[in-house]
Amino acid sequence: LFAIFAFATCGGYSGGLRLSVDCANKSESDLSIDIAFAYPFRLHQVNFDAPTCEGKRREKLSLIGDFSSSAEFFVTIAVFAFLYSLAATVVYIFFQNKYRENNRGPLIDFIVTVVFSFLWLVSSSAWAKGLSDVKIATDPEEVLLLMSACKQQSNKCLPVRSPVMSSLNTSVVFGFLNFILWAGNIWFVFKETGWHSSGQRHAPDTMEKQSSSYNQGGYNQDSYGPAGGYNQPGSYGQVGEYGQSQSYGQSGPTSFANQI
């Protein structure tokens, strides 16, 4: 949806401006000079006629600039992003099992997502600069400077209507929103690859190895178990300090008193 909004607001644009040239001789004036332009903004091919205020002779002029490269690049990325998103949606819904059979599907998805994120940033930045140049080239004040009649003080040249650029501004906004959307999606696609799961398995394996090596040491033996001297009844110890067997009694307190 974001890709559709991006290429629709840019690729479907058409606008225009209107100028007025009031000559000293009113019969030679033209108060409604309409200049229309549209995508892909090859403005040097946009021609219009303007009065010279020298009899009935008119001059043929054209706007300045060719900004088709940045505009077409932006629209192309938007169209391909839309097509890939549509194809990926079909795969996610109907071919989920094949997608998860091996790591190839998620890996390709991850690489394509990274590439589109970079292309969205580049194309949006290029189109933002191109749009700024389009606004300057179609500024009525700048276009009036191209007319020879407007260079004479006796003639009055005025802008009547400026082009509306709101949809083009919206296209730039959607371009950068697409960049944020695709860049943020990198993390979610990365989780589908085997790299994320293998990284998570590595940490528990390391902890288990450390735990097993700790348990195999001397801290897990029961020092008060059967080898100790206080577990068997009637005996206060079987193993002495230096490993020799010692016995202080065989049958409880009576034997201990007899020995004393």
C-alpha cells in the first residue's frame, strides 16, 4: 500500500501555471498564458507561446530542465517494491512450508529487503532534490524571466496561478516512509533466517557446558553421605583426619562408656 501511494502520487501528477503579459499596446497583450507539465518532468520539452509586445509577433519558449531521471527512478523502485511485496505475500500465505524447508527462502528475502531499503533511501533522496529543482523551474517568477517582453519596463508581467505541488510533496513523504518500513522489516526477516536461531542456540549450549564442568568438580559430592562418620548409628566416625579408620563405639553409648 505504501508503495502504491508513492508511485501513484508521483507518476500520476499533472499540473500547470498561468502567466499574464500586459503590453503597453493593449492589443498585443496576453493575459492568460497557460503552461502545462506532467510526469516525467522533461520540462525542456514543454513549449509555450508568449507575446513579444512588438506587433503581433510571438516567441516560442520552453521551460528549463530535465528531471525525468530522478522521477522515473523513484517510480521504478516503487513499482518493483509493490510487485515484490505482492509476490512475498503470496509465498507467505500459500507456500509457507516450502518457504521454511531450508534457509534459502528466508535468506533471499532478507537480502532483497536490505537492497530495497537502500534503494528507497537513495531514490527518495534523489527525487526530493529533483522535486526541489522542478519547483524552481516551474516558478512563475522564474518563467517570466524567459520572456523578452518582460525585460521592458513598459510591459507588466504577472503570475496568475502557480502549480500545485501537494501530491508531489506527498510522494516524497511516502518515499521516506517506505524506507522506514523496509528498514524496520529487516529485523523481522532476519529472525526467519537460520542466523538468528543459531545465535540463540549457541548461548544455552555454552551455559550447559559450563554447568556440566562445574558439576563434575568436587563440589557436588555429599560430604556427609555414607563415607562420612555421622551417618551410621552407633559410630561417631569411620575415617580419620589422615585416612585411617577410627571407631569410638560399636553399640551406642554403652560401648563408648566401657572403652573409657
